[in-house]
Amino acid sequence: MGKVLKNPQILLAVALIYLCVCNLVWIHKDSRPPFWDAAYHQAKAIQVSNALHTLGLSGLLAIPRSTGYYPPLFHCIVALFYALFGKSSHSGMLANLPAIALLLYATYGLGKRLLPPHAAVAGAVLVSFFPFMLWLSRETVIDYWLTSMVTLAILCLLETEGFSKVPESVIFGVVCGLGMLTKWTFPIYVAVPAIWAVGKSWKNAALAALTAAAISAFWYWPQWPILAAFLKINSAGGAAKGDPSGLSPQALIFYVRALEGYQLFLPLFILFVAGFVSLLRRFLPAWIPIILWLASGWCGLLWFQNKDPRYSMPLLPAVALISACFFRDRRKWLPVLAVFLLFQHYLVSFGIRQLPERVVLLKATEGRLSWDWNLYSQTYFRMVGPPAREDWKIEPLLARMAKPGGPVVKIGLAFNIPRFDAEAFEFYGALHHQPIEVTRLWDFNEDAIANQSFILLCEADQGNAAFYSNAEMERQLKNLHQISQFILDRPERFQFIDRFAVPSGETIRLYRPKS
């Protein structure tokens, strides 16, 4: 340990190897299909891969139309991993491994400018071991890569020395352009620190901005109308979930509660508070960009009606650096931190059965989602956490419905079960070249029901509707019950094919409308 403390960079290499190996083990042990956004992004990455494989370089022109509501950089990275390791959900999960290395590098680079070397390493290691970062490092979602790109952009911004250096300003512009192609929320975290850093070097700042605009226009120019429509849908979805809006008291504390209850847990949240106190006692102007990053990102997220802890992931490197201030004069505490991080990593990654699944400090319910203050949790709403060997039957089910190269098969789902959702079906359909159209049957519509090739119903409560407000959930359950009864009461119109259980405990019934 003494050698490590004298050469703390060794911890970075050790942490990177450890995280990557553990993720490889986790991915190998997990057999579940991706869910919701993860499945959506993998399906879009398959479209990118198919376009490039079929059209070659000219397929690049098809990419903006292949990734739906999201910019294409992440999907291109996943497509690259498909090319390297074959198309599978596991290959898509591997696409986050370079982002882990990038996040460690960029956070440490920022830390070296602000902290002693050992504390800088502590900050870099901390952010990579935050529970929420660990959970999403194994899911095919954009936000881990977005966090890495935001951190790299802040590092490149500081390298410009107030935009006084032309090459560094151009590099910052390139990184910002790629960040915009990662996700459209990128400017929320970077714009205010960049404006603060401009000083008198407006010419170089304008050069950086033009560089970023030129790169990001590849997607935003043709897709702007689609993005604008999506943002409206996203806000409506937040309202349906019962998320707090605007500057309401609940909105103001949402991401603070998410930070403690889901992203850090109580011990590391206390470390963050201690680090913040330490920072205030010895505050230096060099910390201003980090504070602006944290404050502007938090304020920017308040204006999004749809709220989720993963939306604030790009703030976690700033949180980690502030937490690391505690270690500026406390190097002897690093071994204690290392032991704790290893314990917590195992807890949230592989689970400890002898401990309760979670310990709630204070209940705080909004709508039907309970965003609690937690001492810890081994899972995130039981959707991510330890790996599991489970058969969700999607692939054999699709094999019964659709054949590669055959006619388009329309599949209606009257539920919203994670990992057995519309996006998961679309992913496996794209993976196996099965021509399907998947529709969520949320509202009772006799024509829409009759127009399906196959219909899947869920017995009992019609699946997971708990992610919506009370009023919206009641409306959906009423409609789903009406759809179910309409089919059950008309055996002359709908042929019963099969009945089976899925690992989440729900029982599914498969029907086909009769000609």
C-alpha cells in the first residue's frame, strides 16, 4: 500500500482493470434481455450496423434517420462493438468499457488541477464506484457515455486557459460537437462553465462554438423537427409519472434526494458533505468551473418535467471531486475508502443475500414511484442490480410469430413489463431480422386490437403500471382491463394460443385474431 500511496496513479490502473473484469463477469452471468431505453438503443444500433454493412460508407448518410429521437454517437459505438464481437445484447453492454476508462482519465485530469495527486485519484476512483454509475455501466444506456463526454469537455475547457490557446480551443469544440452527438442535454452541463471561461478571448471561443456546431449539425439539422416533438412527448411522460415540475419544492429537492438515495447512498453522501465543507474552508478560484458545472446542471434539469436520477449522472464527477477534498490532508483514510468501495461494489453488483435488499431511512413518495432516502439498496427498483439467469421467452416467442424475410407481423402488448416490453421485442426482432411492428395497446380501440397479428395480455394487474401517477395508472389499468375483457369475452374472434409465466411473476396469454 505504501508504494501505491507514493504512486497513486497505480490506483487508476488497478481500478480500471477491476471494474472491467467485474463487468465482464457480471455480463457473462446475466442472461436477461435489455429493458426499455437499453433495448431501444440496442435496436437503433442494429439499424446503424445494418446501414453501414449494406451501404458501406454511404450508409453514414442514413445514420441520422436510424437513431430515432437520439443523436447517433452512442449507437455508432455500440454498432462498432457489434462488428467486433457479434450482434448480441452482451456485445452492446461491452460498449461502456471505453467510457469507464475515459471517465477515470478525465476526472483524474481535472483532479490534478485542483487537488494533491492522491486526492485527485480518490476523486476519479470515487465517481467510477458510485452505486448508480456501477449499475448503469452494465446497461446499454447513453448516460454513462454522456457523463464521460461532459467530464472530458470540462477538462478540455480548462486546457484552453480561458480560450487563450487556439489548438486547445479547437479540441474543446470537437469534444463539444461529439458531446452534442451523444445526447442533447450535453449543453446543460458545459455551457455555463464555458461562458464563464471566455474572458476576453471571444475569437477563440467563437471558433470552438463553430467547430461544435459544424460537427453536431450532422444530426441536429435534419432531425430538429423530430427532436422538438420528442421533447414535448418527454414532458408529457413526466407529467404522467407525477414528476414534480418547475421550481416546486419537490422539484428543488428531487435530485438531492436522488443523489443520496440512489446515486451515492448515505455513507458516500456524508463524504460529499464533508468534502464540500472542506472545499469552502479552502476555496480557490480554480474550483469555479466545477461549481458552475454542478449548479448549472442542477438548475437546468429543474426545467425538464420528466425526472430521473440518471439524468443527473453527468454531475457525479463534480460531486466526486468535491468529495475528494476531504482527503487533501487525510491520505491515511484512503485505505479505508478503498475497503468500503470494494464492499459496496460487491453489494450493488452481485448482492449479499444475508443483508436486506435495502434499508430505507425516510419514505418520500411521488405518484407511484417512491424516491426514498436510503441507507443503501442492492437493486434499483429491482430492474438493475445483481445478475440473473432468467428465460424471458422473447426469442422463441418471436420465432413462432415472425420469420426472417417474411411478411410484417403486428404484435400488440397490453402491458408494460420491464424486460418483456415493446422495446425488448423490437430489439430481438431487429437482431434476428424478423419483420415485426410492436404496438402498446394502452387505450381501448376495437380497430387497433383487431388489426394485430398477435396480442399478448397479462393476467392480474396487466403488468407494471407503477411508474405513473395515481390518476394515470388508474386510467391505464381501466383501459387494459377493458382490452383484456374484450378479448376474453370473444373466443369466436380471438384464438387462444398459449399461456406462460415470465420471471417477474406475471402470467402472459397469447392470442391471435381470427380471420
